[in-house]
Amino acid sequence: MRPTTGTEDLLRLHAPQVLGALVRRYGHFGAAEDAVQEALLAAARQWPDQGVPDNPRGWLIKVASRRLMDQLRADDARRRREEDAARLTPRDAFTAPPPGESRAPADDDTLTLLFLCCRPELTPAAQVALTLRAVGGLTTAEIARAHLVPEATMAQRISRAKAKIKGAPFRQPGPADRDARLAVVLQVLYLIFNEGYTATSGDALHRADLAREAIRLTRSVRRLLPREGSVTGLLALMLLTEARSAARTGPHGELIPLDEQDRALWDRRAIAEGTALVEEALTQGPPGAYQLQAAVAALHDEAADADATDWPQILALYDVLVRLAPEPMAELGRAVAYAMVHGPQAGLKELESFEDELRGHYRLEAVRAHLLERAGDTDGARAAYRSAARGTLSRPEAHYLQTRAARLAP
């Protein structure tokens, strides 16, 4: 049985807190994570029919603790660790608390779990998978479906990730490497969001479940780090970008570019929240990459139509962004803004300065095609659109690029 939306939201809210409680008490991250998944499944089956318990987190901790102890008892090789766990278990751990009293820990271990799942020895793919399972509460099957891979493949990826972090201390990083480790956590959340907002492969352009999960997890991090500008900026960027999702596709799933979207379909509530967060983020220390990208997104979202877009201000923000974080995708965004301010030929000249770094990437070819079309070079634009279409694994994107090329046919 699949849980109702309300039950599912409640389970995902408590999942990292329950896992954190078990790992703090018993250790055994891998076994604890499996036990929490079993408890979540039990709740998904029982709660819709029997009702949500008064203390849902305590219920989950109790059930997960029992499952974990069953696992440890069943494994003779873990006998000694079972005894250690039993010795650490409070005497009343498996009894229901008195009415109105919660025995669940006061600490929220969400951020600690994120640091654990995003340890630098893991690959980005493993970090994403482990984060979605351990912190997001998604099942292996759900994660596999979201990434269009077989469940067995995803299970192996998660199993290898657990093995790599086995024995890693369950604590937040010290001051010396805290900022670097937080940057990895935010990058993983951004990867999850990007895969949801623009799927890199498959029939669907947008995977709303992944985008929503990334936003939910980023909200959790911001709740724990409310004065961290990069966290506030990332949440703002996600909200302002996701606000356009309803207008990005047509009735048959076809891609609609930003300048052709029906802005009446944009989520104005999300735009208002995201814009307020941008303003707040820019007061929380020197602006970083997420704050600057969010400010660009806000300028797009606030424009009444495509012609009203403040391209000079967007270009100024990109100028700062590429100085701060000179990476190819930021350069690509700046080239588009430069072209909108100074003309398509000037934009094409900008592409030449970094095209070696993106050679063969379909996004470079798509931007080149767009600028060539605006410059009146239909043959060059058609060839570039076709090259971009061959380079993407996303069917909606490929269809859009092929359609643009067909429009320019002689």
C-alpha cells in the first residue's frame, strides 16, 4: 500500500530524526538505516487505516529499534556488538511513554546525517542515492525509478556507499573543514533538484518528486542553519526555478522555453517567498554562487514578460558569478546575457573564449544555435540545433531542438 500524501510527508519529516536517534544510540549505520526503512513501511501500511499515533516519532523509533535488535540477534557474527547495544539501551526503551510525554531525542540529526551521507570518499552519485534513502526516506525502488536505473543497480550503489562510510563517526565536522563539507551537502541537494527540474534522460522533462524532495531537504537544512547565506540562497534558487515548472511543458509534454512561457501559470506564492529569501540571503555575508544565481532567477521571475527582463542587471550578476566561481555553465549563462545586452554576434564571440571546456556538450550547441538563429545564420543554427539534439538523452529536449532545426529548413 502506498501512504497517503499526508502520511508520506509525515514519514519523510521524521525519517532522518529516527535514523539519527538509532545511530546515536546503537551505531551500525547500515543496519539502523535498514531498520528505519522497515519501520517506515510498517507505518505506511498501518497509519492510513489505524490512524497516526499521538507520538509518531516515538512510534517509529520504537519499531525501528525492535527491528534493529532483531537483525543484530539474527547475526551471530554481531553477537558482541549486540551485547554492547543492549547494554546501552535504556531500560524503558521498548515501552510506550506516558501520555503527553515524548521519549524521542530533542536533537534533530538531519544535518549530521547529511554530512555522513555526503562524505568526500563517496562519489556524487553515491552521495545522492544515500541522501535520498537515509535522509529523504525514499525506498530503493523509488530512487531507482527516479534515476531510470534497475532497482538492483541502485541497491548495489547504496550498499557500496554504506560499506564505505562504515565506522565513520556520527558527528558534524569540526570548524576546520565544516564549510567545505557543507558545500558538498549543498551541491548534493542541488544535484537532486536539477535532476528533478530538468531530467538528464528519459521521456519526462520534469520529475516533480525529486525537485520537491530537494526543496524539502533544503528547508530542513535552513531550519537548522537559518543564518547561513549559501543555504538561504540555495533554497531561494530552488523555489524561484521550480515556480516556473507548470509553464515549462505543453499539453503533450513538449518543452516550452522561458521566453515563450505563459507567465500566468507561474507560482506567484513561491516567487514571493523566493524573492524574500534572496533579499535575506544577500544580507547574510558576502554573496556566493547560490545567492547570485537566485538573484538572476528572481529578475527573470519578476519580469512581466520576456521583453521586460532586466538583462543588464542579469549580466552584471553573471559578471560577479564567473569571477567568484569560474565554471563553464556559469560562463554559458553569462554569454546568453551578454548577447541579450550587446547582440548575438557579441554573444557568439564570448562562446569562443570557453568553448573548449564544453566542447561536445549539447547545452553549448543549443546556445550557439539560438544565437546563430538570432544573428540570421539559419544554416549554422540548423546544424547546431541538430548537433545539440544528438547530444541530449532527454527526449523532450531532443524533440524541442529537432523542432527548432526543422523550422529553419530551406
